[in-house]
Amino acid sequence: MSVYLVRQLTSAMLLQRLKMKGIRNPDHSRALIKEKLTADPDSEIATTSLRVSLMCPLGKMRLTIPCRAVTCTHLQCFDAALYLQMNEKKPTWICPVCDKKAAYESLILDGLFMEILNECSDVDEIKFQEDGSWCPMRPKKEAVKVSSPQCTKIESSSVVSKQCSVTVANEVNKKKVDVIDLTIESSSDEEEDPPAKRKCIFMSETQGSPTKGVLMYQPSTVRVPSVTTVDAAAIPPSLTDYPVPFHHPPISSISSDLP
């Protein structure tokens, strides 16, 4: 019976030991590239280039410590720090690229990818050539910037044409609206309501001289006093037609008063 004293190694300690093993020579990776891109005489299809991402398949971030297993045949690397942290919580030791066993003892740090990451800080993808060289894959946005001035001119001309078409359309619409307005006015005149009935009007007899002859409007609910009609023949045309009573004194009284 024996007793062993063990100690758990953290992911940081394992990463430090992996760095102490050293970085693999970039020539080994170049030789692997040439081997993969060498044309097979028996095959009708030949691969002339190979595109590789600089993003880690585990964290979907840019690689900081490119690592892969010696047993793997692919060139794609994964981040060593993330791989060790994930296996510290749940030890599976499976390659995230090819899903094959990738034990800690078989892990290496790729020197070629180290050089690429140091030289290209703004690139997320590269392309390997047949001779082992590589070139960065720039994003497509930079290619669009070259043709942007021409696009601007085309857009400005299209805007002018759109404005012209809108102006013509507005003029046509205005003409049409004028015709419609005339029709509406004629139809509205024909369909006007009949005039309202006038209210009863009479002249007030109590008005003074300043307001003489002014018509007073009273609501229709006020009753107008009935006026009896007078025969026109009974009214004399002038005051001279009225008989003036005159009494003749007796002659005796007149003579006595004379001197």
C-alpha cells in the first residue's frame, strides 16, 4: 500500500510549462503547407492556395497564443490559454478544429503563426501559397472605398432626376386639382340650400328723432298689434278743408260799440 501526495495544476501553470517547452520552428509549418498544396498527378483537382483564419474557434477572438496538437494535420490553430481554461473546468482534451484527441503532452506553439500575428495586427484571415508564403486577406470594405466617389456622382444625378420628376408631377397634380375645384364649386352652387325666411319687421313708434326711420328687428314670436284700417276719403287733404266755426254778433250790439 502506498500513499501519493498530488497537487492540482491550474491552467496558468500549464500554460507556463507549455511556453517553457519553446516555440516550434516556422519551417515545420512551411513544410506542411507545401505538402498540402503540392499537386497530385493522379488527381484532376489541384489546390493552389489555402485560406486560414486568425480567429480562435473557441472564443471567436483574435489569437494571442497560437497552439495546435502535433497529431493534427490541419494548419488552423486555437488559443492555448482558452483551451487550457476550458479543460480545467471540464477535461475533455479534444481539438476544437478536427474533434480529435489533443492531449496536453502533444500541444505545440506554432512559430509561423506567431510571426503572422506580430506582422499583421489588423487582419483576421490570411492565404498560404504553394511555396509556403502567405498574404493577408483584406476586408472588402477597402475595395469599395475606391469606387465611392463615382457612386456619389451617380447618386447626385439620380437625386436631380428624382427632383425634376417630382416637380413635373406636382405641376400636373396642381392642374388636375384646379379642374376638380371648378367642378366642386359649380356643383356646390347648384346644391345650395334655399334662403331662410325673413323675420317680421316693423317700425317702432316710440323712437325719438335721432333714430327716426330706423327699422327695428324683433323676433317672430312678438305679436304685431292689429291696426284698424281708416278710409282715405275720411281724411281731409289739408287743414283749410276743416270748417272754422264763426259766430256773427247781432247788429245792435255792433252799432252801440262804435264811436
